[in-house]
Amino acid sequence: MDAQDGSVDPDMTPLGIAAARITRLRNGQIYAAHCLLRYQKPIKADEAVDQVKAGKMVFVRRSDAHKVLDALGVA
């Protein structure tokens, strides 16, 4: 089986789930960094937008990171 049929998670690596950490810094700038999740699951993109606006740090799949940043108006 391959990632094309949806049976294998393409973001899963042997070390964890490929994700992005997105947060708002104290100066108001939105910051994103790639990371690997081992003990936690990423949240959905629409939930992440609301949480970042509220000042929380979120973890989303790397494939969703650009959707979240675009929704937040990050250039």
C-alpha cells in the first residue's frame, strides 16, 4: 500500500509525525517552525486558526501549515 490510497499517513516518519509549531510572539508576530511530534497529535487547521488568534501555541500537520498562516494573514 502507498500514500496515494490514504491507508498510509504521508506525514508519519519513523521518528514521529511531521508537523509545524505555530504561535504568536510577544511582539505580535506570528512564528512557525517545523518539528516532529512523538507524543501528541496535530490539530485541524480551522481549530488552529482560532487558537493562534487567542494567543495559544498549536501544532498542525506540515501540509496544513500554509493554510493556517494564510488564514492568519501572514505573508
